[in-house]
Amino acid sequence: MSATVVFAIAWGALILGHWANNEPATSTKQVLEMAFALIIIALLDQGETEPVAKGFAWLFLAAVLLSSKSILTGLAKVTGTGTAPAK
């Protein structure tokens, strides 16, 4: 899978994470920043810099999925399967 596709999936997961946590899904600033980052990843995703682009894309996807405001934590709050707070 190319780095551009992985980064686009991460961006989608970021938007879904905001939505799942009842936050604004997108803003003009976020769209501009992510479009710029997607263009940079797409430019790096060819030739000798392809491994670097893939590394950045997979790191961004991991950061989005493991953040405290991710889609996974939003779904856990809704279903009640998250961990209980420490007493």
C-alpha cells in the first residue's frame, strides 16, 4: 500500500475520531494543513524517498489511532467497554 493511501486513511480516521468524540469534524485550518501534508507525502512517495514517506504515513496513522481522541476511544465510550477509572 502506498504512503499516500495510508496517509489518506489516517486523515479519514482523524475526522471520524473527531466526530465520534462530539468535536467539530473539520475546520478550514485542518483541511489546509492536511492537504499540504498529503501533497508532501505524495511527493516523497516515489523513488528513493519512498521508505521515508511510508514511515511518516504509518507513524501518523498509529498516532491517530492511539490518541486519546481517536475513533477507538470514541466507540469505547459509547459501548461502555472502555477501562474503568482508577479508584
